[in-house]
Amino acid sequence: MPTLSCLSRLVPAALVVAALGCSRGDADRGRDGAGAPPSGSASAPAAGAPASAAASPSASGAASAAVGPASAAAGAAAAPGAGAQPPPAGDPMAIHYEAREDLVRLFSLKPLTERERRFKNPELFLEKNFGSGTPARINQGNKALARHTRSQEQCLAGLRGVVIQTEEQRARCGGHENMVPVFKTTRGKPQSAEFCIDVFEFPNKPCELPMVWASPTQAASVCSLQGKRLCTEDEWSLACRGDPEGGEPRTYAYGDELDLAVCHTQTRHRQIDGTSCDGDTARSAYQTCATDTEPAGSYPACRSRFGVFDQHGNVAEIMTRRDRDDGKLYSQLKGSAWFYVEVAREHDAPRPKGRETYPDHCAFSPRWHVEPMENAWHTNYHLGFRCCKTVR
């Protein structure tokens, strides 16, 4: 089974100066981690069953973004861009967009001051960094290979009545849509929130497909242009395992026992025209590895007690980590993807001999593709991200 040890990408020269270079055998920075998240192939896909119960958010406040019917859901998926036809009802592939304008209209950029515009050109950034047909652009994966089984309509129906964000949460998060504040509790008493986190994987829209083929450096820029930043590993873990009501930390976002049916973690790799997924390079991965994601929120019970969806399964996520020794900021990949069933292991089970497995619990801290953030270019077909925001 091949592993994606170092998929660098071609980044527009106008945006970066540093040379991109790494080899399949690059050692990850860190002392106690497992190897790279595995990829590979299997003969047939195994569809994961959706969870039937939807968890309610534990935070207080009047509901401002409860998902209702697709046509009127507050905070739900926006209509396609101007001139585009609405997606056919029930077609799972209809929201796998290929046009750049359809990809970028899924998120909004913060207003920039004149001073900021002197140093940033968001239009050029979007033009150079989003688009289909290549692993050198942020997109939803190779549509020609992908297989999505949940339509946007099915996803929205599953989230009907679920409170995504309260008015109080939105105000605490600076008015950002689909973010929730996260905080620690001491002796059952909540402390003031220090950060907010996106409820869904980028583009942080319910029932839209997550985006992949973003490097940590590019993901950080995308978050910054929204007035946010990449989450730290500790923040991501707290949002996954913590309890706003002061309960004990959970092993997984949904509970203490591994359950591969709760999240999108049961879909195995497929052979494409008799060819197995080849993750040796970015190009070979794009041509042979299917991005078999589902719309964000398709598994309503795959949700933490803070209200964060899909921290297990769907796509792995980029975050940051401050190194204990040199104090520098590094990229940190974490979480699992849709094919986790192939490599799953209970959090307290020993590692089996002769087979690569890993525990996907909230506190698991692997050292996958750790790179200095100023030069972090690892990407692949199952890696996405979500953003956080500091609040005081």
C-alpha cells in the first residue's frame, strides 16, 4: 500500500520565492509520531451508513442558523454563481464544481483596507490558487474520478432543525458565519473563550464538499483573507474532545468508543480503470486517486459537543504546531479521511505487526509532513483544512 510521503505542488512563482523540494523519504520533524497517513487501494468501496441522531449544540443563545429546507436554510449552501444552472435535485455530483468562479463563491473575503491592498491582491491570489483539472490548484478533487453518494438535498434534510450557530455564538466570533467559540472548563465552570473554530471543513458551508489540494501555506493565506487563521493542534483537539458543560473529555468527538459508521470513514479506495491509487507524486495522485468525499455535515452525529462536524473522516486537516525546542511554527496534519476503515485502530490497542494503522482519537498527535510554515507545501487528494479565529 503506497503512502503519500511528500506531495509538493507547483505554486505560482508570483506568490512564492522559496524553492519547493522534498523527497519521499523526508523525515517528519518530531520525536514521537507515526509515519505518513496511508493511502492505497482496495477492490470495492464500502459505503458508510449515516448516523440517524443529530447532536444538539451545547452552547446557549437563541438559534440563528438552524438548517431548514434547502431553499431557506440560514447559513446553508448558497446558490451557484451568476449564470449557472441550479444543481439537479438529488444528483450527488452536482456540487462538485470545476469552474473557478463556482469554487470561490463558496466563501467570502474580509474587507481590505487600502493599506492591506498594497500588500495583498486577493483577486490575483484566487485566480492563481483555485481551479480544477490540476493538483496545482485548490479544488474538490478530480471530478472524473470522484464518487459522491450523498446529494446536497439529502444532506440538508439530515441537518433540518439542527442549530449550526446561535446569535450569541456568531456575535462572539466577530460576526463570522458558521463558527463557534471554544473554551476550557475548570471544575465544571466555563472559562472565557479564546478562539472560535469553523463548524465545517473549508469552505465552511453546510452540505458543500470540502476542498483539497491546498498546502499549509496556501491554507493559511485563505484563512487570513477571511479574517481568520489556521487552527493550532491544541485548539483542534479541544474542539473535538472538550465539553462546554464541563463534562469529562471524550476520546472521539462523538463518544468514547470507535464507531466507523458515525462519520464518513468507511469508504475504501477504489481502482480506477484497473489502476490502484498511486500517491508517488502529486500528478500521479491526481490522475489515479479518487477524492470520495461527502458534503460537510452529511453525517449529523459526527459532531463534537461544541458543535464541530467531521473531525473524523471526510478529509484530513491542516493545522499548526509550535515546536517545543526552537519555538517556530510548523504545519501539522491531523484527523482521518473517508478511507480510515483501511487503517483503523482502537485508541488503546497495540499496533499490529506488518500493517500500518493509527488511532484517530481527538488527542492523537501524529507527526505527518511537518514543515516550517513559511515553506510548507505538502498537499494531497484527501487533505483539507478549517480555520480558527482568536477572540479576547
